[in-house]
Amino acid sequence: MKNNGVPDQDSPPGAVTPLEAKARLVEGNRRFMAGTPGSKEPGAEKRRALLQHGQNPFAVIVGCSDSRVPPELIFDGDLGDLFVLRSAGNLVDAIALGSIEYAVEHLDVPLVVVLGHESCGAVKAAVLAHKATLRLSPGMQAMVEKIRPAVEKALRKAKAGADRSYSLVELSVDENIRAVKDELVSCSSLLAEGVQAGRVEVVEAKYYLGSGEVVFLNES
Ligand SMILES: [Zn+2]
């Protein structure tokens, strides 16, 4: 099943469970936080093996484009480990959804992580746009409109007495992560069926810029 540490194409689907995939991310993030990256295979060898056997990533990361939140670094991943989509505000559209479905259906990836982060500029822009009329380009307008429902939900929670030490931006970041996760499952029957069958998990996580920690939300 393994060839020089690289899983080959004959690995049975679901060889890595959602739980195992999550544990690998948690371990990688701990190494990143500690500043002790794990050993990586030599680049040329690894590239050849991945070309010969194909890719076999163990997690899809739907993250923000923010330069401070590169998934491969914060999870201490190696070449071929992570299937990554990034956009400001960790948003998805139909094409991004297709990319995620491809990874789950054809690469047998068992885990999809919607990864938001502390102090997200896209979410800040959406909070500002909710308070005042901003002159935004059509592209940025579409971005803040997509985040707007999360801001409105956060506002309702703030009014209902949510933790006052938690800012509206951070509440909105959390709501946006939740909204994107819900969107993935509700807009994709392929993902919903995978979740139902236990083949794949879609989870929410938040990255903290200062500590470097990724916290998985709604842990049971
Ligand atoms: Zn961001």
C-alpha cells in the first residue's frame, strides 16, 4: 500500500478515515505552533512518486487568501497532502464546489475543512459595508454580499447577549465559517451523501493569527 511512504493508487478508497485525517491536521498544526516542522521527503523523489502514482491528499482545505494563513504551512503539510481552495473570506462558488466534489469523489479525500481566521479582512469589509455605504468594485461588492447574512446573524447574536468580549468581526467570522460549511452540504448532494454514509466529514475551523493555533469548532 505504501511505496517510499507515498500511498499508491491501489490504496482502497477511504484508507484514511475522517478522524485520522483530522488528527494529522491537528498534529501538523502543533508542529507549526512549536516551530518544529516534521521531516519532509526530498523534493525530487517526492515529486517523482507523486507523478508516478498520482496525488492522494488527505484533506481539502477551504481557506482564506490572506497571506498569513497558508494551509500547507500552518498544518505543516508535505507535497501532495492537502487539496487547497482559497478566496478572500473562504467563500465558495459553483466552480469551487466542483473542485471540492472532485477531490472527494475522485481522490477519495475523507475530510473537508472550512478554515476561517481571526481578524479576516473580507469579513471586516462586510461588517463595514453593513454599517455604511461603501464604494466597492463589483467583485468586492459580490464578496461582501455573500458574507452579509453571516454579519446579520452575528448582529442578532450580539444583541441577544453573546459574549461581549467577542467583537462583531469575530462573531461574524465564526458565522461565516458556519455558513460556508452549511452551503457545501446543502448545495452538493454528492457531499451530503458522503457525509451521510460516513465517508467524508465537513468541519469548521478557525485559525488564530497570533498563536498560530487552528481550533476546530463545534467539537463533540
Ligand atoms: Zn481572511
